[in-house]
Amino acid sequence: MIGHLALPAGVDRRPAVLIGPEGPGLNDFQRGRADALAELGYVALAFDLHGGRWFTDPEEMLARCMPLLADPDRLRDIGHAALDVLLAEPRTDPDRIAAVGYGTGGAVVLELGRDGVELRAIATVNAMTTGRPGEAARIRCPVWAGVGSEDPIMPPAQRDAFAAEMQAAGVDWRLVVYGGAVHAFHHPTVDQTVLPGVGYHPRHAQRAWRDVVNLLAECLPVAP
């Protein structure tokens, strides 16, 4: 796996954020998100899903991601491997870590929470996967989820199931539905073939990013 580590200015220990990419893999967009969080004062690691590969063919991507999404233990293995790298960075404060994930990367960070990892916050965009019964009770931090109202991959029934799981587990959760947006609305158009129901929404992309940053400021503030 080939991730991207971004460090803030200074030499002191700082709160840290894991960033999980969407199904096609890690590209410059998510590397840029890590860089942006470093500018805000966080140690940030954008982790990899496919050994450095970015999938341009949606069918090939689905053939890789669907078995992965069906295997919570494999998702957790990827998340723990990334977390180990982040914890090995001397500037990471091991007691102040959050996780942000998009699509498949969102499923990874949710499984870290369900595995009982001590996180300060979890944010997911386009990823409201439900877990094995009862395991959401091991999530001990706030969970924020964002989704487009017209997302066919995360339809209302899936959103309702996710909300029911979080509520039954007593999780401090919130869900933001961005009107008119479809799947992967946060991600600028890139040189690849996209599936139906996938598309960029610039206004909501900016809003979702602000919501993620605000969650981090609330749960994982950076000391001045």
C-alpha cells in the first residue's frame, strides 16, 4: 500500500487524522485533503486501498471493491495497517486521532469504530454501510455521515438502516443529506468512466468539506 503522509509546521505532537479514499483508490484529490488538514495543524495520512493503483474502469473497480465491502475483517485489516503507520509517526499524538472516509474508505473507518478503536471522531461521505449486529455499540466517538439525496448507491433504505444501527447502539450520530446530489458528489470529475448516479456537485462538495472540518474542530481541536 502506498499512502500519503502530510505533516503540519513545527516539531510538536499534534492530533492526527486518517483519510480513506473512495473505491477507485487514492489519487491527488485525497492527497490534497491530507495536505489541507496538515495546514490546519493535523498530522494526516491518506491511506491506500489497492496497492497504489487508481481504477479507471468502473467494472474492474467494482470487482475489487464489492468483495472487500462484504468482508468486515478485511476492511479492518486495511484500517489497522494504516493506523499503525500513523501511530508510528513521531508527531502523532496517539490519544487524539480521528478518521474520515469516502465511499469504500468510509466503510473502512466505520469498521475501525465497530472494532473498538479509540477515535475522537468518525466522518463518512457516501458510506453508510451497516455492520454486524451489536458491534456498533463499540463506537465510542461522534459519527457524522454525509450523503446526496439522489445517491442510488446509498438510497433512503440504506440511510435508514444505518441510522437505526447507530441509534440502537447509543452512538452520538448525525446525518446530513445534501439535496440534489448523487454519489461521489464530493469528488471533482477526473479522467475516468463513471457509473450512472455518480457525479460532482461543487457547492455541496464545499459544504461537506466544511462539515468535516467543523467536526474535527469540535472533537479534535488543534491547540493554538
